Amino acid sequence: MGSGWCGAELLAAGLGSGALLFLLLLLLLLLVVLPGCCRPLELRRGRGEVGSLPAAAPRLPRRPRRPGARPPPYPNGWYRVLDSAQLPPGTVRSLSLLGEQLAAFRTQDGQAHVVDAYCPHLGANLAAGGRVVSDCIECPFHGWQFRGEDGKCTSIPYAEKVPDFAKVRTWPCCEVNGMLLLWYHCDGTGPTWAVPEQPQIAAKEWVFRGQTEHFVDAHIQEIPENAADTAHLAFLHGPSFLGGSDLRYTKSKVWDFMKHVWKAEWQPEPEPNQHCSRMLLQHTATVFGKRFPLLDLSVSARQVGPGLVFLIFEHAFLGHGVILQTVTPLEPLLQNVVHKIYYQKNVPAIVPKFILRAECVQFERDITIWNNKQYLLKPLLVREDASIQKHRRWFAQFYSKKSMRPSAPKEGLDW
């Protein structure tokens, strides 16, 4: 629908007076709970802040969990490294992800590049004091300059000649939807698909309303596999979001007056988009046993490769928007997960901020499971779990034979 926010008269036509009263009370509560309603919502959780079980005996050493036989740690695909705004022209940023130390820099003409952090000369970190010179990054140790486009060394201040093979590794990257993304492939193969652009973001029809950030102590495959595990929705996410994310209290009788009802279906997409899958989700809510139409929501969640999800929201009264979910492996069992919400600019900011907060609560329930579970290569499944095996077969395309082997040592500069 094109108009987005339809006004109180349309709401009154579609809702009863009791529902309107509940809505007004809810919005009043949100005005108190969400300070700075005109500012984007920022929720950042540090590692261990969410999903860690309390120790039963603090004086005793904690027994580490058994992670199980896991798939390769880093699937092939596109991953977010940072927001475009975090890399102004002429700046250098240090990155630690995918088991690598990298340096991102932006030239004065606006072009972003990502290269290996360590100078091949004597191993100085290019991101620790390095600076941007023209289209190159300059090593802070001896002033060697490496071109961002191809990594070629273009200048050595004290040398008569620059060796032809003096270069630093470059990483394919792109900027889409306000993010800088990096392509990873264990075989060194170039990108095999492009990151889709959300047209409403590019046209500024949908505006940024906030983001959350979490760290998940699990293998990356556990996170997208949730989309195919539709059976967990009713049990884990059926209790009201008002009950919070601590699984010891989500089923408290205090919040039992409200329930979430989910209907979901997951399917992989056919060629040429076999790297994508889609989950269609219908959400309704009941309050004191009666359906509450204002919280009816349709969500189309499109997974693009292993690390990107586009969650498109459609609401009969409150318009449209998207949550961009990015999952970036920092270590084999450590994922950085960011959710960024963009929404119709003619819809009051409190609406997408409410959606993002509610989504954050539900996501943190999943984190408690992921942080403490064991990955099972051969899980015990019933017929109703068929989508999980189907998802694992689909996800296997992001691994290759070399994924199982350690990286070969890098050669030095000997001449």
C-alpha cells in the first residue's frame, strides 16, 4: 500500500474501541521506554551479555560445552565488515574477521578497499598508523605504498626500484545498502553473485530507524538454520515478547495474557538464485485469548548467501519496511550479528523502533539456545523436521573441498 500511515480514522474503522485503548496505552508505554523517539534506536550487546547461563557454583571452574563435529568455520560468500559511514574518505580501519587481520581504507575520491593488514616487507600492521596517500595505503614502518585496486606496491621511499612481485593481498568488496561488504572464498575464487540493493533504501523512501548488535558463540550455520526449524517458533517464540529474553521467565503467568502465533514456510530459490532461500512468515497475536489485528504482520525473509538476510515487513495499517540482518564470522565459533531497520519515512519512528525492540527480544531468546547448544551432524529428527535436512543440503553449497584444509602459508618477499 502506498500511503503507509493511514491516520486515526482508518484505525478506528478497522479496530474496536478496546483495541484502540490498548494501542494508546502501548504507545504511551513506549514513549517512556524508548527515550529520544526521534533518534535511531541503538542497542549493542557485548559478548557474554546475552545468552550465558548463570553459574550454579561460581567457585568451581565452568565445564566447557562440547561443540560437536562442526562444518567448516567460514562458508564462501559476502559478509558485512562495517557501515559505509564508519569509513570516511582518507581514513583507515583495522578489521578482525574470518580468521584474518585486515585493513579497510577509503581514498579521497570515495573508493573503499580492503587489504591484508600485514605489510609483506617486515610485517607491520597497515591499520596501526598507516595512512591513505592518493589511491594507496602507506605502511607506517617504512613508507611502502600499496595500491588499493590490486595491492601492487607503487613506491618504496629508499629503494631505486619497486620489485614487480611486491604486493599485498586485496579482497573483493562492494558497498550496498549503506554497508561495506567483503567477498570471502577459501579457494580464492571471485564473487559468483552480487549483493542485491534494496531499492527503497537507495531511493531514500525508507529511512534508517535503528540497529542492534550481538555476538553469538556458535557456528554460523546455526543461525540461518533457524528459518527452516519452524517447529521452534511456537515453543520458543510463542510466549509474549513482554516476558523478555531470559528463558527462565518467558513463560511466566504474568505475561500469559498475550501470545504470538506463527505460520512459516521455508524454501530454497531456483536457479539462477540458488544461493538464496526464502521464508514466508505470518504473525498474529492474541490478547486475553482474542486476536489483536494491529499486530498482524507478514514477513518475507530472504537469505542471500550465508551472511545476509532481508526481512521485508508488510502491515495493513503501519506500512512497510525492512530489517537487514548481517552475520559475520569473527572466529570459528563467534559471530557478529547486526540488525538494521529501515522504514517508510512517513510512518512515526516509534513504530519501527517498537518492531526492532520486539525482534531483538525474540532474537536474544535464540542466542541463549545457540550459545549453549551442541552442533549435531546427524540430529535425531522426526518427519515434521524435514526442512532442517533440506536446509543443510542447500547450505552445503557454500563450502568447498578446501574449506576443510588449513590455509597455505603465505610467501615472503625474497629478492
